Amino acid sequence: RRFTIEPGDGTVSIGRSSKSQIPLTLPGVSWTHAELRWLPASDAVGGVCGIGVIDVSSNGLGIKVPGGEMERLNRGQLTPVPDGTMIVMPMKVKPGPNQSVDDLRLICIVDIEDPKPSEAVVVPACFATAATVPASPQPPAQLP
């Protein structure tokens, strides 16, 4: 599934709320877990239009930029995310018997199709587990 963000969309919410533009049902995901915002070129990575993400959750949000390490975001801080970034939620999980941490997390991959101001930024909707993300740069078991 894909979700498109375009200039003028304002804030796009991700969470368990039925009012979220990207609704999720995984335990550990907050009512409103994260917000995505269109960023003009002056605020985006590399000086081209893109998106930013804000952690508004109680269980945390992480990102892994291409070639980088997984990092947990500071709550309430707008963080520009470049093309190919993995957005991971929730970061704080408590696996039960016969569960791995990755069974309880969702991953979205930022796919910027064309960084022109008139074009959309596309975020494939979240996958059920890290194991289902095609071409993942690392095996799911290695996610913190």
C-alpha cells in the first residue's frame, strides 16, 4: 500500500485513531504515533523538497537513513527524512513468549519519487513486520 503526501496537505497523522490518515492497529502504536509534514526545499535534506517526521508517541519512533544506523527520535522534534529512510514504530516494545521485537514493529519506507515542489512524496504504508520489507538493508533481527 502507498500513501501520497503533496504540498499543501499539512500534517498527516499515523496512529491507531480512526481519524489518522494512515491508521495502524499494532499494539504499542499510540493513538497518534507520528506526524508527517511536507517540507519546502529550504527545510528538507539536500535542499530539495521532502518530508519531515515528528514523534508524538509514548513508545518512541526510530529512523534508519540509507547507510546509517537506527536512531530513536526526540519526541516533538521535526526531523527531515531523506529518500529511502525507514521509519520504525514503536521503538519501545515488550515481546511475549514466541515473539520477536520485530513482530511488534511496523516499518514505513520513504520513497521520494520526484523532489520537484509540484510533485508528491510517496510513503508506502506500513508493513506488518520488518521481515516483509523488500530489499531491507539489514535483516529484521538486527533492528534494535
